[in-house]
Amino acid sequence: MIFILIPRASASAIRINEVLNVEPEINDPNDPVDKTEKRGYIEFKNVSFRYNNAEGEALEDISFQAEPGEVTAIIGGTGSGKSTLVNLISRFYDVSRGSILIDDVDIRKMSQEYLRSKIGLVPQKAVLFSGTITQNIRFGKEDANKEEIVHACEIAQATEFINDMKDGYDSEISQGGTNISGGQKQRLSIARALVRKPEIYIFDDSFSALDFKTDAKLRQALKKETLNDTVIIVAQRVTTVMNADRIIVLDEGRIVGMGTHKELLSSSDVYRQIVSSQLSEEELA
Ligand SMILES: Nc1ncnc2c1ncn2[C@@H]1O[C@H](COP(=O)(O)OP(=O)(O)OP(=O)(O)O)[C@@H](O)[C@H]1O
Ligand SMILES: [Mg+2]
């Protein structure tokens, strides 16, 4: 036993020390700008980004602006860089070239805490923890009261299945959310972002597991809730992005089209291809 356990323990100890000694790549500035005049303005200025271990650039020369009251949608094939683009806004990585401004301030000049307090992110992979539904939603806002939680769940179209569960809002979610469906997980993850009442909402492919009817209902409720906020929606479905104020078409890390649905139909080949692969002629008219 001892011969087996000692080498194992020493290998573990070495690994644990390695993890503890990792220097974070993203650091706060010494003198952070944690106050802004504006709220909800996003600007990408010629942003390029390459992952540390990758050869090519995941994003190349990305420039666009988004404002409060607007919905910006990002569409593009798998691996085109959609998640990479939105994750740069929360500063999970630093840009390789160019800059990202929020409310006219370079995000590298803010503390991460302040930056992230402005953002409600629903990541592509909904992450739930073991605990009750209420506890999971409070990860978005620690002191959220019952009313705020119920309101967020209503918009996220989650109340029906929550009320159907034996203990309602006190029902236990198992680690990773294995005891609920993918669409239910997505909706709880959306409710968690909504309860924060952020300036900027980012939905990374957050409606993909919902049926068309629930998707439409959710987006309609969302629209009312986010009238004065900045919304970024990453999606694969044309029906999800069609009504956005601005659609960004990504292809291999580059913007190959930007405009409204109507504008892109006449200006972007890539967009037309995506549309014609999903919609029938009648739906287009
Ligand atoms: N952590 C990482 N390290 C290295 N390369 C990565 C990493 N994450 C993504 N990539 C690469 O960057 C490119 C863009 O990936 P990204 O996840 O942004 O695509 P996406 O448009 O969100 O795709 P999907 O629609 O499948 O979610 C891909 O080529 C991918 O392989
Ligand atoms: Mg993605």
C-alpha cells in the first residue's frame, strides 16, 4: 500500500504546486478607471487575436460598435470565431492587436471586477452547480430577492418547468445540471444573467436548445426587458438574428458582412448562403 500511495501522493503534490504557482495572464492595472460617463457602449477597433498555442489568428481586424437599445447579432459557421469574439469583451483573454473600448475606456484600463459588473454573459455551455434553482440563479446576483428571481425566470420562460418540479424554486440541481434537460439548463443560465440587470447582455448560442416557439417567446420578453441595454446575440439560426439592428457575419475570423437582414441579403454572399440553407423561399419573402 505504502509503495503505491507514496509515488501517487508525490506526483499529486507536484501538480498541485504547479497549479498554485501559475501567474495569471490577465492582470488589473495599478490605477484602474472604475467609473465611466456612458453606459453600454462597446467598440472594437481593429482587433486581432491569436490563442497562445495556435498558429493562425482566431480573429483578424474586427471593428464594429454597439450601443444601448440595439441588438447586435453575430452569425457564422462553426469555428468562425463567434465565441472568441464575445469572450474578449469580458476580457477572458487580451487582444493581440487593436483595442476594445467599453464606454470609451480601454477594457485593459478597468479592473476586471468593474468590467464584469457591466456584463451579463450566458456562455455557450450553460454551467450549473449542485444546489437549488434559487441558489444557482443567485450566482448572478448574490442578494437577489425572491421577486427578482421569479421575474428573471419569467422572462427566461423557465417558470413553467420550475413550477412543475416537486419543490419548485427549492428543487435540487445536481452538479453540472445532469437532472434537467439542455433547454432547461439554458433557460436557468439565461435567468442567471438577467437577474444581474447588466448594461450589456451577451448570449452565446443560448437559444439553440430551445424549440422555435419558446425561442420566439423568450426573445419577445427579452426585448421589453432590455430596451435600454446593449444586447449581443450569437446564433446559428437565421430566425434568431433576422430582426437584429445589426448582423455581423463572421467567416474564418473575419467580418465578411455587416448590416441588417435586408441589407445583407443583397450585399453578402456568405449571408445569402446561410439563409438559403435554412429558410424556404416563402419565409424569405
Ligand atoms: N482555447 C482555445 N485554444 C486554441 N484555439 C481555440 C481555443 N478556442 C477556440 N479555438 C479556435 O479558434 C477558432 C474559433 O473558435 P470559436 O470557439 O470562437 O468558434 P465559434 O464560431 O464560436 O464556433 P461554434 O459555432 O462551434 O461555437 C477555432 O478555429 C477554434 O479551433
Ligand atoms: Mg462558439
